[in-house]
Amino acid sequence: MKNITQHTGKIRLIERMPQSRNGNPRYLCAIMDSSYQDLGWTFRTQVDSSHGYEVPNYFNSDIDVTVTIGTHYGNTTLNSISKA
């Protein structure tokens, strides 16, 4: 993974993507900056990663999270997630 950046804010669901061949969930999400209402970065969860099971816990909640996202095969992809 290249070009890794760190962002803090709230996670919003954009779209549930087709599951992987092994049946694991995938999501297209956005991290919305808590200080700016309309500023955000979109990313997707990795194929066959445990992030597909962890990310839905933060959808539409008041919990701020810190994520690192990077470029993986030309797509912006979630690298790590933790509570802020």
C-alpha cells in the first residue's frame, strides 16, 4: 500500500459492495472531517479483511474514529481503524 494518510472524523456508508469470493463483506465508505461538515475522503475496505466486519460498528454513530487510508492497486483502501 502506498501514499498512506491519516484522517479523523465520522464514518458514513456510501455503498455496500459485492462480497468477496470467500463471502466476506466489503463497503465503500467516507470519513467525514469533524471540523468541516462537507469535507471527507472516500475509501473501500480490503478484500477478505476483518475491516469488513469492524467498519459497520461505526456507521452513523457519534464516535470519532481515526483511519489510515492508502492507495492499493489504484483504489483508495482502508489500512487501519481505531477510536479517536
